[in-house]
Amino acid sequence: MKNLFIQIIAKDAKSNTYKFALAKFLLDYSRNKKNIEDSQISYKEIATKFLEYYWFQECKYKFKQDFNKEKMPIVIKLIQKYCGTEYIPQTYDKYFSTRKNIQNQLIQEIENKCFKDVIPRFQPYKKNIFYEHFHTLVPSKRKFDLPEQNQRYILLNANTISFFKDEYEVLSKILILEWAKFLEKTNFTPRLISKIELMKDPKRNSLNKFKNVLLDMGNRCFYCNKSLEKTQIHIDHFIPWSYIYEDEIWNLVQACSSCNLIKSDSLPPQKCIDKIIDRNTKYNLLKWNRDIQEYYNNCNKAGFKIINIDKLECNTLVG
């Protein structure tokens, strides 16, 4: 079973990441299963997790699944259809709390359009090593048909659940590594493995410890130059946190509440690059300056928008 899993994840040809997503579902499901017994799992349950995995990849991290937009996986096209193509600042649960109809439609469409091949192809045809399914091979023997609605489930056997539970740590590491290797070909993003490994709303660290340090560098908003008091200061990630995925002083600036709210997870105007490089040079953060322009450009390539300077509270930026 281990050899087959590694073969599927690391060696088999793939045109998209569906096998990785299904493997993650099976591993997590098995780890959380208390009773080791044969289990019937509906396609709706699998589709629900597929939506969550890919929503984060598309709406939070802006992962590119393929350079050719026409070849994007159907699940990404569906998410863009219902949720748009812009970065979404809300958490997954909060976003869908007022969009239950959209969430349900997405889950149904993922179930109907994304599982024709990945379910049967996750194991050798006619060999139900991990689970039993009810797909049928079409006459060309290259594709599968979905089963009837009342047979849209897999029967995950107890031996598989036990195997995935026992080998969870090792298999998860293999899975995340191979998923990252697949996506790194089309993405310019730091901490790719960490983002794939989490794929849920992260617990953000408090930035209050940086307030005094940033105020020592200046008591004015980095963007609009408005004077700030200690109680008014907001801390902003110059390169959006969702892209950079870390809290480092070289990338943090003090901001007024208006500029911080408006900028959100967008990139600041290009003219701000020189200003932050000058600041980092002045305060001995020079070693990072060689990366800022590259991070900025790659973040923009990844799909993060550059905010229009006129949208900030004051468009007379210093620098």
C-alpha cells in the first residue's frame, strides 16, 4: 500500500493536482476516524474539502495552477466563477457564512464535474486496494463515467484507514513535498510548502511588539505621511502577508488606520519601493533590500493587485 501511494503521488503523470487533494482528504479523514471500520464516504463530503483546499489556493494565496489559463483545473474555474478572481480578505467560514447558496452550488458542481477520473485513477483499474467505487470505463477506455447519484460514494476499507492512520506523518510529508514540486513550476511564491501544508485560515501573530520599533523610525504614516500617536499606529505588511507569509521587520511599516484598511492585501504603488529601501538602509536592514523589488514583482505576477495611489487617504507620499 505504501509503494502504491508513493507511486501515485510521486511518479504517476498528472495534468492537475486532484490526486494530491484526494490523497490529503483520505489521509486527514483516516487520521480523524476514531473507529477502524469500513466507511462509506459521499462525493459531497469529498467535494466539500476540495472546495476548501482550492479556495485557499486561489482566493488567499493566488497560486497559479497552470501558465495557460485555458488549462486551469475545473475546480479553479468554478471558484473564479462564483467567488471572482480578486484576493478575499475574509476567513473561509466568514466569507461563506453569508453565501451558503454559493457554497452549496460550488460543492455540487465540484461533485459533478471534478471526480470523473480522479476517483477511479487513484488506484489501479479493477483493483480496489484503497476503496471501492462505482465508476465505469467509457468505450474508448480513456475516460470514466460518473456513477448514478445513489452510488456517488467510495467504500474506504478498514485496512486502508488503519494504514493511513499509522503512516500519516510520513505519507503527509511525501504528499506536501510532491504537491509543492508540482506547483513550484508555475508559482513565484515564498514558503510554498507551508502554505500547502496549512490550507486553512492561519492563526496570525500579534504585531504589537513591533510598534515601538517602528515609531522609533518615524511617527508618520508610511503611505500618506500623516502624524501618528502610539495608540493610533497600525502595522502593515508592505508586501502582503498572504504572499510573504511571515512577520519580519524589513517588510513592516507604520500606517494610519485609513491607509491600512484601504491597502489591505494589495501592493503599494511602485514609487514606495525606493522609500522602504531607504528606510531599511538607514536602520541597518540593508541585507533585505536586494529582495524587495523581486518580492514585489513576483507578488504582482502571482495576482496581487497594485493599489491606485489615489485611493489612499493622501496621495502625496514621501519618497
